[in-house]
Amino acid sequence: MNIFDIIPGIGTILEKTVTKKGDLEKIKVEDQVSDVACDKCGAMMVYKMGRYGKFLACPNFPECRNTKPILVEIDAPCPKCGAKLLERTSRKGRKFYGCEKYPDCDFVSWDMPVKDKCPQCGSYMVKKYGKGREAYTMCSNAECRYKEKQEGKA
């Protein structure tokens, strides 16, 4: 028994809805040129879309196979070494914040660090969101847990 026996007339319905491969036209998506130069050949890199999101690629592919991730910098320094912090994405798509000098510096945080230091213990502060999406900063030290409310909504 197959689907054609169960639903009478399904064959004609399927023939009308399914298009043949030759009927489809290919859509060309234009590459967006960035202001970042390729390290290997010097050409201006372009934004491409991959299965894990946007990235920078050299337009001279396949002669030059240089690619770079798009890095988002945060205005807070790394609490361990003082370098820049980068917003990264985990394998499961969750945002986290890590030091640009990884693997030399192993600082990572799920919560976004801010420039301010805790006035009570001196540890770094992180940005959190409460009920109603109201933003506040909180001390990262588990013993201290100092909170400071921010003005405005996030």
C-alpha cells in the first residue's frame, strides 16, 4: 500500500505543486565589501554567510583562502590581564565573553563585564537584567554580590 492508494488524486496535486529543477532560477547574492584588508593578498575582504553566521572572506577565492571571524569588542578590559574582551558565540549559539589573548589568558564569562570595579571588594562587575528587563550591575564575586541599579531600560 502506498500514498496514491490512500489519498485518491494525490498524484495530480503533487504534480502541480512540485516544480522541476530546471524551472528554478538561481539568485546571485552580492557580497558586501568590508574595510578589512586580507592578510595574505591585500584585497578588501567581503562579508559571507556560513552555517555558523557571518564571517569575513577573501574575494580572490580559490587562489586565496583567507577567512576571519567577525569579532565584537567590549569596552571593558580583561580582569586577569587587561587586554580587550570579545563577545563570542558558543557551539550552541549562546553568547559569552572572553579575552582576546586566549589561550594565554583563560578569562571567560557568560555575563557581560563592565568597566566599573566593585566598591566593596574590588572584583569586576557584570551587567545583568532583572524582571521587566531592567538593567543592573552586579559584583562577580560570589561572597560579595554587591548590586547597583542602572538608569533607564536596556
